[in-house]
Amino acid sequence: MTEGIKVAKNSDIPEGEGLAIPRSITGTDDDIAILHDTDGTFWALNDTCTHQVASLAEGWVEDGTVECPIHASRFCLKSGRVSGLPATRGAVCHRVEVRGEDIWLFPGESPAV
């Protein structure tokens, strides 16, 4: 288990929106999108849509999914599974912890669901 990276404050990401954390900070092969669901929870997925190059952080977050802004592929925030075509391959999930007002990211660690 890694120690995690403090990447944002709760107030930095409005509900229903996302924030891309650059790979230069995360040390991963892709940027990571921190996504704030409409129920108040935070999730993290690789930022690039698996269907076509588009930022999931720029998509629409609602009811446990994120919708790609280009072709409307949808991904489950908890598992990364595709829940709406045209994407056919899921997104990689990462663990996120909220500690007070701070959001911590644990790149490469699966979320505890």
C-alpha cells in the first residue's frame, strides 16, 4: 500500500464534475480523473476514455457513472465497467480517500467497494 497523494480539496470539484490529475503527479501511464458523484462521493478512473481519446474528467458525472463528453460512453465509477456503448473496454479504477477537506489518491490501488 502506498502512502497516497493529496490531490485536491473537496471544494475544488463541484458535484457532477471531475478534475484531471496529470500523470507527472500520479506516476501512472494515464492522467487520473477524480470524479465527484451527485451523491457526494469521490471516485478515480484513468482519465482517457477507452473508446476514443477524450477526458473523462470533462464528462458528466451522475448516479454512479461518468459519461464521456465525445460519444457518450458511460463507465461505472465503482468498478470502471462499461455501462453504455460505444466503449467496450472498462476504465481502470484507483482508490480515493477523503480526509476532512482533502482528497487523497492512491494510484494503482483498487477502491474498496
